[in-house]
Amino acid sequence: MRLWKTLLGAALALPLTLGAALAQTPVKIRIAWVVPVANSPTILYEKPDILKFKGKSYDIELIRFQGTPPMITALAAGEVDVALLAYSSLALAIQNAGMEDLRVIADEAQEGVDGYYTSPFMVLKDGPINTVADIKGKVIATVGQGSAVDIAMRAYLKKNGLEDKRDYSSVEGAFPNMRALLTEKKADLISVVLPFSINPELVEKGKTLFTVKDSLGKSEFIVWVAKDGFLQKNKAAVTDFMEDSIRSLKYLMDPKNRAELLQTAARVSKLPEAAFSGWIYTNKDLYRDPDMLPDVEALQRSIDIQQSLGLLKNKMDISKYVDVSMTQAAAKRLK
Amino acid sequence: MARINQGGAPMASPEHDSGQLPHFVRSFGWGVVAWLPVIILLVAWEVVARSGTVTPFMLPTLTRVFERMGSELVSGELPIAVGLTLWRALAGFVIAAVLGIALGLAMARNRFFYWFFDPIISVGFPIPKIAFLPILVLWLGFFDLSKITMIAFNTIFPVVTATIVGVYSVEKEIIWSARNLGTSERGMLWEILLPAAMPQIFTGLQVALPIALIVGVLTEMAMGGYGVGGSMQTASRMADSLGVFAGIFEIAVVGYVMVKLMAMLRRHLLRWHQESQEPTTV
Amino acid sequence: MRSGPAFAAGLFRYLPIVFLLLLWHMASTFHLVSTAVLPPLSSVLSSGYDLVSTAEFWDNTGSSMYRGGMGLLLAIVIGGALGIAMAWWKPIRYVSSPLVEIFYPLPKSALIPITALWLGFGDASKILLIFLGCMLPVTIGAFNGARGAEQTLIWSARSLGASRWRTLLDVVVPSALPELLNGARTALALSFILLVSSEMIVARKGLGYLIGFLGDGGNYDAMFAVVLVVAALGFFADRVYLAFARRVLRWRE
């Protein structure tokens, strides 16, 4: 009986919510994300009093995706408006999926910025590998061929004369499982990112052989993208949205508000605050531009490396696909 | 076994309406009708894909998907991928079938087995087993062993439940009279219970086989490497939707053939049963 | 008064589950599995406790149960009717079998890019995928069960003047029931697996969403807690269903 009432209630509520949605004026911005906290949109819109325009000119809806491929499909189908893509996925979406209308609108995180964190590739401390040359004949674990960190790893190994299949073999594993793959000796070299790279057991048993910075130098690692059509149609709302995002990012990066940042991160991820306290939004984290402006040159360099490895068919001029006008305008308003 | 005259059989119908036509015309005609929904679906696909309402990335035309499959066939990628996926799915299926039937029989005949496994089946069947994949990888490595184990682990449940239902539905009279005739417990199993439960067990196998294929593909997608699932995963990472759709078509064809062969096997093995008086489809 | 012995009997009956949990506990105590991939039961239970005491968790559970329930309901009603109709009317069998046979062995989550084209990423596409995945066990069960109906019973019903419909309802459907009901049991179990896998790929909420994001974030304590909740819900649903099926079958006899 209860069930039927609930079902009936849901059925009745549907037209109401639809009606309410239509009556609202704010532009709904649907944001795709993958990892909680590490993807900033999951924590940027949690504090209503610093979001001046949220619920007025724009509103957001967060949608979680399992990795980038379904996210690109969703962008193409118009099911999400803003997605967080690594440089590698961005290039593939433009070239292979033919999404000529994609635009980079903002920076999410950069790798290899001096004085900031860079993701390591690790081996066992007391294991057989001490130099890159020792990788010959060994097993490396990657999160997936062609992904952003995978490109960094392959590029570095190639620079040192090592080719996949000929000189080493690769297996796949998700970031959370990398530690076990290394410590249980299922792989000799692993690829890890924060927060998994600072796990105490891994820090104790593993050591860094090389880093993403060693391979790519400074790189624009993850960017916010949207479709040009959406941006042109909702310029004012997107500018407001970026203003709120930048304000919120600056607020969370401010050491004065650290306690609040940690609380939010813990609440969103359902992990203890201690899981974040050592690194998040400090110089032990990836660099995030405080104005959320991407480094287009660095982005271009990473994509060129991707292409040189044969993971992208043709060379590409990424500057054609960047539109930071709204982010710039928003940053200016905050000055 | 002779086909029984269908004069008054209620199952009869279309065959009688077109009784005058030669057999091959009738079967050809039904063949077309049978495939009509599939043909309509494919035509609709092609029309939507060509209409320009969706991008080729979202829905490539069938022609291009078939071209892609053709070139993969020529290059040898397709047979290798399909062969590997099929081998893993079938290996997992056979393990699940043998263990599943054995466990089902044991549970149906032995109170201890029933007590022990009944709640475990109830909890194990609906649990999302993909969560345990990292554990299997650590134990069994990255290759066939962990994939096949995962397939068997998912596939065994419908076989067990079907076997139990099968044995329970054997009529008590048959068991009593067999026992009165002095049949041993062993003979009872092989000569009475297993054959009598066979239709239901086979239903379980028919349900399990496609699950084996599905889990095989999903495991390959999650773990990478060769196989249809692995190729689909690589293709989708490269935003190469042709590769993804080619994979879907390959699984559809392989799956259809497997389901069909299973139905034929059913018909062959259950020749003696009621149902075989008509060709088995599903 | 009888609750004591009944409780003890129930406890005894489900003891094997306790045994499984004990096995899990031992696996992490004796390091049979790296705690990196299978956290100790105690930490899973404690984060599970924190999880289930939030309203957000029950909101997620509710939306999953809605999707799973709708998909399953459609699968049982449509799948069961289709199976019996396929056994009883040849044209239906001819027209629907290739379609059914082609769709069943496809991994439903691989179809998400296609269903997203016209259903988007909301409830509808998830319900469709659960429906497709759960339908065939019911259809095959109903079909094989109906075809297994004693021909002599059908003939005698017909010769006694029963209409085709009456024969269908009084002879064919009851004889298809055991297999149909077992097919529905399979569908019930699959619906839990399917709802998790469809919500893992794209979602705003649901148990699969929780499993997906907790897993990606490396929060395995909480992820396994959600897996346990799904298992518990599935277990409970299966027990209730079995009791229901037993009653239906007894009534049939």
C-alpha cells in the first residue's frame, strides 16, 4: 500500500516539478564529473552565501560519470553542458568524435607547475627497478591506454628507448587498486594520482621513479569544456556562473577557510578530513589557476606529445577551440 | 518419435492457412516475417543516422559500421577478438553449468547442502559481483583465469536455481514407484531425476549462456586486453564510436548464434519431451 | 511466546551467511587479500553504519528501488505474457523471437550511448535497460514452461469444449508457472545487478552511483558497505519472493 502511494506520489509530482522547472528563469548548467573533491565542481557550489548568482541567473546540476568516454557521448547528445576533460580526451573528442564546437572555458588543474605537486610513477623501494632502463621486460600498470597519465608514462619510457609490447607489457588497473598491484607484485611500475599516491603504505613501500613533470614538463592537465552553441546562447549566465566558481575557488583556497574546505571535502567524499588535510589546495596539490584561466600553450604541448605517440591521428591547433572570454570577464569583475 | 497428427491440436494455426503452398515458400515467407522487426529497426537506424539529426559520432551509419567490421575481419582483429571472448564465455559457462547442476542436485537431494547453500544463493545471486573484480585480479592475475572465474561466478546462479526447481517438480509418484522397484539412490539420480528435471535445467542453461557472454564482455571492458570487450573499451576511449558499434554488432551476431545453437541442442536432447513436437525457438 | 524458538530456527537457517562474513573477516585478518582491495569487515560495517544513518543514503536507495522495481515489473508482466503468447501463437513466436534473441545477449550497459539518444540519461533509460536485461529469463521460462504443458491435458480440455482462451488460462498458464516463477526469480536477482551497473556509468543518485563514486574515490570501506546493502536488499527480496512463489505453487496444486 505504502509503495503504491509512493509511486502515485511520484507520478503526480512529476508534472509539478516539470512545471516548476519551466517556470524558473535561471539557466540550468549540467556539469559532468568523475571523482569527488578532486573534480572541483563537486565542492565549489556547496556554500550558498558566496554564490551570488546561483539560483538567479544560473543553476547547476551535477551528474556523475564513470570515466570520460560516456561524458563525451553526453556532451555530444546535449545531455550535459560543462564537462571536465583531460587534455587527451579533449583532443580525441574534437578529432575523432568530430566535435568541432567544443570550447575550453576554464582551467581545472595543471601538472608540473614549479613548486606544486606532480603525479608520480612508482616502483617498489626494495624492488628490482632503480632506473628507467630496468623496466625492460617488466610489467607496468596503467589506468588505460591513451589516458592523460598514460601518455605521460609512455612518452617518458619512449624517450628512454622503451616501447610497449617490445620492451615491456602493460596491464590495466584503476587508481585505487594501483597500490595493491604494486605491493602484491602484480605490476612493477604503477601510475598513481592524489590522494592514492600519498597513502601511508604506498609511501612506505614505494618510491618514485619519475613523474608526469619529468615527462611532459608543465601541462594543462584537466580543463572545463562546453559547446560553443551553449556558450553563445547563455553568455551572461555562464559569466555569472564562472564568477561564482572563481569566487568560491578563491574562498576555498584561502588558508583562513581551510577548516571549512576540509569539512566540505569530507562531507562530499564521505572520507575523513584527514584524507585531505595534508594536501588539498596547497602546494602539495596540483596547481589550480586562481582565476581559472587555462595555460593554452601548455595544453598545446601535451596534445602534441599525444599526437607524436600515435594516440592522435593528426596534428591539431587547440587555440581554435579555446574560449575563455567569459572566464576572463568574470575574473575581471572580481578584481 | 513420430510427429503427432496436428488435426485437432490447438497449437496449429498459420501452417494450416497456407497449407497449399510448397514448404520452402512457407518457410521463406515466415523467415521474412520473423526478421521484419529486426529489418525495420536496422532501416530506422540507417534513416536516423543519415538524417543529420545526430552526429556520426553519436550514431554512425550501418554501412560504415559494416565496413569497419569488414576491415577488422580482413585484418584478422575481429576473428581474434571474437574467438577470445567466445572462449572465455564458453569456458566460464561450462564450468558454471557443471558445478551449477551438481550443486543444484546436491541441494535438492541433501538437507545439509540445502541448509548451507540456500541462503548463500539468495545473497550471492543479486550481489553486484563486479565489485569483487579487483580481488580476483590480485588472486588470479590479469588474464583468462580471472576473467573466466568472474564469468563462472556470475553464471552459476541461474543454473543452480533452475536445477533445484527441476528436481522438485519431478512428480512424487515417479520417485515412489522407482523406489518401490528398488532403484538405488545413484540410479535414481542418473536415470530418473536428471532426465526428468532436464527441461528446467536446460531453461537455466539457456538463461545462463547469454549472461556468460555479457559478463565476459563487461569483464574485458573493465580489465582491458584483447577480446571484443577490450576492443570496445579502447575504441570508446579513443572516441571511436565506429569501433564501439562494431563491437555491439559482433556480440549481437555471436550471441544470436549461441542462443540459437542452445535452442537446437535443447530440441535435440529433449526429443522425448512434449515440447519438442514443435520447433523450439527462443 | 513462540518467538524464541522461531528466532533460533531463523538464526540457524541463515547461519551460512554468518559463516561467509566470518570468512571475510578472516581473509583480512590473515592477509589472504590485500586490505587495499577488500577492507576488513569491521571497518566496512562501521562506515556502513555511518552511511545508513544519513537521509541522503535512503534517498539514493529509494531512487534505485524505483528504477529496479519498475524495470522488473515491466519485465515480469511483458516478459511473462510474451513467453506464453510465443508458445501459444505461432505468428507471435515468429515475429518476436529474432528480436528477443538478438537483444538478450547484448551487454545492456554497452547500449547506454544508444538509449541516451532518445531517452537521455535519466530514469527512463535505466528502467529500459533493467527491463531488457530482466525480461528474457521470464520469457524463456514462460515459453519453455508453456510448451511443456501435457498435450493430452490440452486435448482433453479442448475436446470437452473449452475455448482456446480457457484452455490457455486453465491448462497452459498453470503448467508454465514453475518455470515462469523461477524465471522471475532470476529476473529479480538480475535487476539488482543491472540497476547497479546502469547507475555506475551515469547518474545523479542511486546505489550504483554511490558504489561508483565511492570506488573511484578509493573509499572502499563505504563502497563495500553499499555493496552489502544491495546484497541485503537482494537477499530480502529473494526470500520474500520465494515464500510468495511457494504459496502460488501450492495454491496451483
